Amino acid sequence: MIGNFYTKLISAIKFAIQGFLTGTQSRNMRIHLIITLITLIAGLLLRLSLTEFLIILVFIAIVISLELLNSAMEELCNLVESSYNPHVKKIKDMAAAAVLWSSLIALIAGIAIFAPRIFRLFQADKFILN
């Protein structure tokens, strides 16, 4: 029974990884992943606190998750309706709006977290600016 549980768990994880890899074929997802990498590297270089880093990770998770859902929604809509349909357009637009909205809020949070550290960096090293 326990072996069956682990077999199903491993199978579910494999499907999830495959779904993520499928999602990375999207241009928008690749953009989000590049921004994620830059953000994480900047966070390490600027020595964000654990709390700040966790906040950044939560926003990254929200944006990436919504982008995956948006892509899945688009695939499903394209499967159900191959020709133009105003209802399908509304569905796709709303899913895209969810990604945009979460991305904007993540950007605001990122600015609030990173800006003070970046300003302090330039104030401490005034020779860089001269």
C-alpha cells in the first residue's frame, strides 16, 4: 500500500514537471523565468533579509503559477474553439489580465524591497557616480 502511494506520488510529480517544461515553451514564461533569475541573483548580491527574500519568492510563485494557468487556459480554449469566438477572447483576456495584474503588484513589491538597498549602495560608493 505504501509502495503504491509513492509510485502515484512520483508519477504525479513527473506529470507536474512535464507540465512546467511544457509551460516554459511559452515566450512569456521564458521572460518571467529570466526576470526571476535576475531578481534572485540581485537579491543574493544585495543580501536581502530572509523575510524580504521569502516575500520575493512568494511573488515569483504567484506570477509563474498564474502564467502556467494562463497558458493552460489558452490551450484549452484553442482546443474547444478553433475559430474566433468573442467569449473565448474574453476568457483569454481575463487570464492574461491576471498575469499582468500579479506582475505589476510583484514589480511594486520588488521596487519597495530593492530600491532602498540600491540607493544605499550608490550613496556608500559615491566614487562610482563621479
